[in-house]
Amino acid sequence: MKTITSFQIIVAFFVFTQQVHAQDCQSSKDLENLPGKLIDAAHCEWPQQKAHWLDDLGTAANKAMANTVLTKIEALEKQSRINYPLKGCILKTTFSGHTAVTIAGKYPLASYDLNMGCYEYICIKNKMIVNSEYANVFRAYVNRYTDIENAFSFPDEAYYYETAKKYNGQFIALHDFIKIDASKNINNGKGFYQDLAETTVKQGNRSVYMTRHWYFTKPGVLLFVPVTRKEYLEALLVYYEREKLLVADKIKEIENESAGMMKDPQKYPQLYENGKRNLIVRKAKYPDWQQKIEAKKVIVQKALKENTANWLAQPAIVKPKTETFSWKNNYGPGSNDNVWIDTYNVDTKEDAQKTGSFTFSGFWDDKNGATLYQYNREYFKGAEKNPVKPYMIELTYRYVKTTLGKSLVENFTENFDFDAIRNMLE
């Protein structure tokens, strides 16, 4: 059998493209039944870019393993279309790698992706061209998940690193707690999660994207485990210490700025008055901050001390939705002598005014609360020796509600070998 070289494939594709571009048309609909084509990662049109796809993974061994894993996933996608007549587009696959991110506070896990965009034939000035953008796209994410959100937000992340203001990529525990939509069924689940119901989208609408997500984990061990009440309460105490550092620095900044304005009252009387006002108004954003933080600590310490080990070992269930409570703090007698204070991650406005963010006022077990989760350290054992090995995989298919988009995603859903992906994680 005669071997076809990469050069011959590229030349053949060039000829195909020229033929395609010569196609006359009245509208893009005329092109929907033209034969489609695949340009896989091995035959990427931009070899210079391809040579650097996986550079962020570091070593040659890491790149080779990632390339092998992504190529296997690519082959499974090809296999899912073995009886599918591709029409109206060109599928193009690329790979990419990312620098390692520390998971579960300990394991530096390298991640890498596959992207297969569907570039449709479109009719421009009665001539066919291949669209330079894609609406429908298949993606694979190895060692990372999308659509997984941290449970809480923070005003200045620099203070919540493992060592405050040291940008080492690791954060305090509270920062990394996660809220997971139960419908995603991530822990050893099967089937897909779709972010937007197709029934809500009108046929032919190209401006609304829908995405199906398939999450894969190793069998026999949970990727995410609940945060215990004890872990949550202890994490709050660490947060309060960081909050102290943050606010103290902000107060110092206000005082230094104001002092600079006030240093020569004789020569610059108006600037002096402005400095006095600046000091009062800006510090009013942090009323009694030291006392409030200490009061929050006492509440948490009391809960840790007075409850049983069994109570503390139960999952931490918290307010499901983050609300911002704004309240007015008066700093003078005038009607306009006030500032608005925004408080996040707190259960009630009363708590916001009394002691501020992350005031603990009880768990939400009986109030339709959300369980906090964290990555399970046991799950990632061995990752320190081989950070590129697949530990978790997410597949997604984003599509628009067109004939092509629907047929691509449905064929994938029905014919892709999802068990083969699970086997890659064993």
C-alpha cells in the first residue's frame, strides 16, 4: 500500500480549498450539503504554531504524554463520526498546554486541552469561503474542569495567598472551597449536564450558545468531598487574620495619604482641610473594624468549643446565593455626612452592619443551603510524581441550534465512546 505523506495531505487540502472557494452560491444555505473535511492535529495548517502548543508543560516527556492522551481523544471523536456524513464545514483540531496548578493545596497538576472547531462554509458576494470563526466546537480538558466556581469572592486576593502577598499560587482553605450544582453529577456520574435548555432557544438562532458537559473521574474514589463544619469554622478563623492585615494596610494607606496632604497647614490651608476630610471620610468605610473582627472570632471559637465532634464532622451547608448588602455609615452631623459600605459573603443585612463579611450565624441545613466541597487529596495521590497523567477529564460540546449544530452534537452524544475516556483514568 502506498504511503500518503503529510505534504501530500496538505497539498490535497489546498486543492480542495481552492475548489471550495470557487463554488458559486446565492446564500450559505446552498452550501450546507457540500462535503465536509477534517484537519486533525497531526496535519495542522500552521506547523510553526503546532510546534509550541504544549510548551507550557515543560519537559519533552510531559509534552509526549499530553500529545498521546489528546490524540487518543481525537481518535475517539473521529470514530464517533464513522457513519456520520460531515457536510457544510471543515473541522480543525488544535492542542494546548498549561502550566501546572496546585490542586488540593499539594499536587501540581499539569493540564492540557483539545479544541476542534467547526468552520462553516459561508456565501459572500456569491462566492463560497470558509468562515474564520466557529460556533460549534468540541473540547476536551484534561486535568481541569470548567464551570466549577469557588464558593466565595474576596476583595483583594493578595492577602489570601498561603503566605499573604506572596504570589505562590496557593490560597488559604476558605478561598478554595467550591459550590457545585448537583445537576452536574460530577462525582463518578454519567450522562451530560447542559447549561441551557434547548427548548428555550429558537431554531436557527446563531447568537445563543448551548454547551453539553461530560465529567469523568477515577472510579472508586470521590474527586470532591464535603467540607466539614470544623474545617469551615477553622478556615473562617484564618480568614479573619487575613482580613485584619488587609484592613490595617488600607487604614495605613489612608493615614499616610492624609498626612501628606496635611503636613503644611500654613502654606496650603485648603489642602490641609482636604486632608482632614479625606482621613475622616475614607476611614468611615471601616467603622470599629478591629472590634468587629474580634467579635466574629469569638462566635466561631464558641461554636468550635461547645459542639460535639459528631456535629463538627457533618458537612458544612451554607447560604446558597451570595448577596451584597449595602448600608450607610454616618461620620458627621450633616445629611450628606455618610458613606455606603458594601458587605459580601454574609447571611443578613443585620450581620453585615454588626460584624461584616463572613459573620457566622449558623449552618443552612434546614434552609435549602448549599454544601461546600473541596478537592479530595486522596484522589490525587501519585500526581506529585507524574503531574501530566490524566486524573480528571471534561468533554464539552458547544453548539448553536442549527441543522449542522444539532446533528453534530446529537451524533457525538449518541456515538462517542465515553467508557474509553473513563478507562483512561483508571
